[in-house]
Amino acid sequence: MPRHTPAETLATLLRYPVVPVFYHADTAYTQRILQACYTGGIRVFEFVNRGERALAVFMELQDFVAQQCPDMILGIGTIYKAAEAEQFITAGAEFVVQPLATAEVAEVCRTHDIPWLPGAMTPTEIYNASELGAAVVKIFPGNLVGPDYVKALRGPMPHTKLMVTGGVEPTEASLSAWFGAGVNAVGMGSQLFKNADDTDALAASIGQLMQVVETLKK
């Protein structure tokens, strides 16, 4: 059973709209990264299904998150098939992210009442994903379209929840551009985790980043 309702998950994402996108095959290392993110103020974390140990590590993270990062909402990304979604939801995933949108994964998430965040780019893809039940539509890859594209989308699609992944940098200029264009949240991978071995420094830099985002949301 998820530790949060779908409404709680969505509200937390909108309240803390920076989502780390991360994979590592070592559980202990992943725990250190999770802890640093939590200490820095992040409350939604996307672990990604990009390695042979993804499911095993994800399962091993559950107790750690419950005990050490109790307000962290842990989801799974890079899901393509319904069977993968089923596996990770059974393992405790509280939301499912796709790089694209498939009806079969949408159906699994709907059945389990888990927020579904599919990837899309064109207005048609975004609309179709919303019609299939997307809680948030992920604009991916964001670096190919840029903030001006999101700003243009906001004309005909003012109410669709949008998260952009790809092309977001952990700088005030980048965040200002994306949030100013109208995104509801951003996902960040390798850009966020430069020099991640120093987890104290990582936590501090994330804390500064979250302060910037808080200012931008006002």
C-alpha cells in the first residue's frame, strides 16, 4: 500500500517541485543520495528503472525511506510496460513516470490509484496523455523545446499540469526561465548530482536550490 494518497502525492509535488531523477546499482550509495536530497528539502524522488538491479535496489530503499526520510515520496521512472509498472507499484512506488505515454501503463496506474506521469512533447501527445488520466504530463526532452515552447503551450492548455525533464540546470537563471514559462515542476538528473560523493555539499546546494524555487513560486 502507498504511504500517501494520490492527492497527497500531487500536492507534495506542487509544493516541492524539484524532482531528482536518479539511478545507482548500489543501495547504500543511493541511500546517501536520498538522505542528502531529503536534508536539502526535496520531498519527491524519481528512482529510474535503468539497470538490472533497479527493482532490487528500489525494494531495499523502502524501509530506509520510511524510517529516515518519512515525508519523501518515492516513485519509479523509465517504465515502458504494464508488467514493470505492476512490479514497482507492488514494491512501493507511489507514482510512475514514463518517457512516453502508453495506455497499458496508464491502466495499471488507474487500477492501483497511483499517479501516472507520462512523457509527451506535442500538443496532441499532451492532450492524449491527459485524456488517458495523467496526473502530470512530463515534457521530455525539455532541452529540445525550451521554456518558450512551454510558454506557448500555456495559451491553449492553461490548466494541464506540466513537468519538464531534460535541459533543466540547477541555476537560478534556468529555474527562472522554466517556472516563468509556466511549468509546475522540473526533473533533474546528472546536472543535480555533480560531485555527489560529498553529500554534505550536495545537501547544501539542494537547499539553496529549493530556496530559489520557493522565491520563484511566490
